[in-house]
Amino acid sequence: MTATGAGGGELAAAQAALAAEHAAVYGYGVVGARIGEERSAEAREGYDAHRSRRDAMGRAVRELGGTPEAAAAGYALPFAVTDEAAAVRLAAELESRLAGVYADLVRAAGGALRRDAAAALREAAVRAVRWRGGSVAFPGLAERAAPGGSPSGSPHRS
């Protein structure tokens, strides 16, 4: 049942998605603490969505024969989140990173897991657009989203 693709095995990609969801749940906790009232419902919706995706990825890892990795006690944020503007940037960054991880899972997986990964990629891309206020050409594919279509180096994934 393990399919391999450019991003490695299905189980490894599922574990990476689980790890990214753990980080997103943590990150949305920070976002929620700094976001303004007008976007607090959106932050809560993102938090709840990632908790649900985290649980689903844990089940997927088990179904693939793996042991889901536990969440870390804390995660390093990509920048200081001291105000609402930084919280919005963090939410957009979390979603962009998740889109990349789910793109890897789409490449590695097959069947229902691939469909779920594609849905998660789409959802992350939509949330990133809402937080950022604009879109990128190829969500989840950093090498395609770079100006001029050239590789961008590090995809900045969790």
C-alpha cells in the first residue's frame, strides 16, 4: 500500500503532514492570542480545522502501519509575533507551509489519502489567500511560485 513518489514514501509524507499539523495547531494558538476581534472567528476556524486535520493524519499514519509522532512541547516561530499584523503574517505563513507539506503528500500517496491530501492542500491555500489578501500561482509548490518560475531555494516548511 505504500506508494513512493518524488517526496519519498507515503508513510514518511504522512508523518511530515502530521508534524506540520502539530506545528499549525501550536501556531494558531499564538495567532489567537494576538489577533484582533474582527478576525478572531477566522483564527478559531483555522485552529479547529488544523486540530481535525492533525487527528486525521494521526489515523492515516496508523493505517499505514506507523506510530504517529507526538507534538512537541513548543515550536520555534519564524518571527516574533507581538501584534495583530504579525499574527496575520504568521497565519498566512502556517498555511503556506502546510500547502507545501500536503503537496508532498499528494505526490507520495494514492487512493483516499491522496484525495484527502489534495483537499487539505486546497483548504490551506484558500486560508493562506484569506490571511495574506492575495494568492500565489502554485500553492504548495515553492519552486513554481518563485518569480520567473525558477527554484526559490528552501521551501520554508515545518
